[in-house]
Amino acid sequence: MLMMENKAPNEIETPNASQDKANEDVCWVRCIHQDRVEEARNRAVPEKELLQLADMYKALGDPSRLRIVMALSQGEMCVCDLAAYLEISESAVSHQLRRLRSLALVKNRRDGKILYYSLDDDHVSSLVALGLEHVRE
């Protein structure tokens, strides 16, 4: 079902230069495609998963954490190596790794006195690779 509401003629005229930015992202006629709205509602991701996804993207939105993930996509590294690579303190790296680990983006393993980190699974490197591909288009 299609619900349409016409705007007054002066509301649907081609926008002038000062209105271009404000009007470029809106419909000039209010038109609700009820079938599309229902389909979107039926396929919506559950709120809990949506929040988890948002947290993951927030974590990857930090440049330091993103550099760590990109470095780990090449193979495992210890905290000392990551700190040297990023040119930041081991404490700062450790803090970022804790956040990434809490979201299951990285995992660690101990080998004697050395703690190595790696990506939790291939999905993590795929996420970053896909994002980078999009940025480079």
C-alpha cells in the first residue's frame, strides 16, 4: 500500500542555491511504501545484536585500535612489538587490547613470559579489508 501526501507547490519547486544542501537528502513528496516498511521491520536485527554491532564498530573506529587490528591481520604479535610498531607505551597498547578482547576481536596466548595477541577469527580481518576497500574506491 502506498500512502502519499502532496506538499504545497512552493515546497516542491526546485530548490535554490541556499536550499540545495537542506533539500538534497529529502523527498519532495511524502510517500510511505507500507510494504517496504513492513519488510524492513520483519527483517530488522534484534536490538541486542544491533548494540553489539555498534560497540564493535565503535571499537574499530578508534585509530589506535584499528592500527592494532591491521597489524595483527599480518600475524600474531606481543604487546612489546605492538608498542614499538605503534610508537606508544606498552600500557596504552595493553589498554586498547583489553577493549578489543572484550569484544572478541582479538585473543591472546601465553608462551612463557610473552603474551601474544592475534585476531580472534578471519571475520575481523575481513571487516577491516572490506572497509579499506570501500575507502579506496
